[in-house]
Amino acid sequence: MGERKPIQLTPEQLELATQLTPLQRKYIIALVSSNMSQREAYVHAGGKATTPEAQDAAASRMLSQVKVKAFYESLMNSAATEAVMSKQEALEILTRSARVTINDVCDFTLQQIGEDEDGNPIMQTVWVMKHSDEIEPHVLEAIKSVTFTKTGPKIEMYDRNGSIKILSDLQGWNAPKESKISGEVAVTEVVRKVVD
């Protein structure tokens, strides 16, 4: 059986729900809030049909009833609306992405890798990727790819500056740009079209 997601009903949806029997209500809520089939939702809601064919027929018949269908469509429309990313959510994701740095993903240390001819230490910066348990989920989302090359792993992050640019465009932070439109060309084209 499918995993159920919580549903918050609007006043309009509550009104539609009160016009249904408990079986009809439970059936529609189970159908919309999970990835159950119609038959599974019918059985989950307490439907009494015993054979798979009878369960399918009863579920289909129930969904074809006007009030049941109205409640179902109302819930599906809400689910579709919630599935679309809001502007606020997009801004939050872009902001988190813009704040992530490579230091959130890797640890850098200076290590001695040898000595020169005079016995002086030769130092090199070495990086180690943090364990996935140590990296915040929003930081993991900012990793574009991790590939393994001949010289070791290569980490590519999403472009911070790109996120900041998109944020500035969405928020209107950029100064207005001057645009000149040649009225003469536009008027000539309009006159030509009217005359033709």
C-alpha cells in the first residue's frame, strides 16, 4: 500500500466532504493522499466488496458519482497547486544555493609532502570531501556533480554567482536598463501594412 501524505482541507473542501458517506470520504482521501490504486484505496477505506473485480467495479462506480467526483477534483486541484514551486520557495532555494561555499563540502589542510634539497619542508594544500553525514542537506543540493578522474575526485558546485544573478533579477535589484525603440521604423511598418 502507498505512503499517505497529510491533507489539509479548505472550507470548500470540508463542505464537499460533508456531503459524502464516510466510505466515500475515506476512499477519496486515500486515493489522493497516497499512491494507492483505486482498488487499494477502496479496500483501505473499508469497502465491503471481496473479489478484485467487484472492488474495481465498486471503486469506479463510486468515483463516477457527481458529489464524489467533485470532492476528488477539488483535492486533485489543490495537490497540483501545491506541487508547483512558489516564488518564495524558489527564492529560498536560490538563496541557500548562493550561500554555499566549497568549505561546506570539503576540509582543506596544509600538509608536508616532502623536503627540498636543503631539507626545508615542501607544503601542499590537501582537500578531503566531508562525509555525507556531515554535510547539510541544502549543501548537498548545491553539488552539481562528483566525478572521479585520474588525478582524484572532481567536485562541481552550482554557480553561486548565477544564483545571485537570478535572485537579483527576480527581486528587481538591478538598475533599470534604458531601451530605445525607433518609432519611425515601427510607424513605417504599421503604415505599410495598413496600405497593403
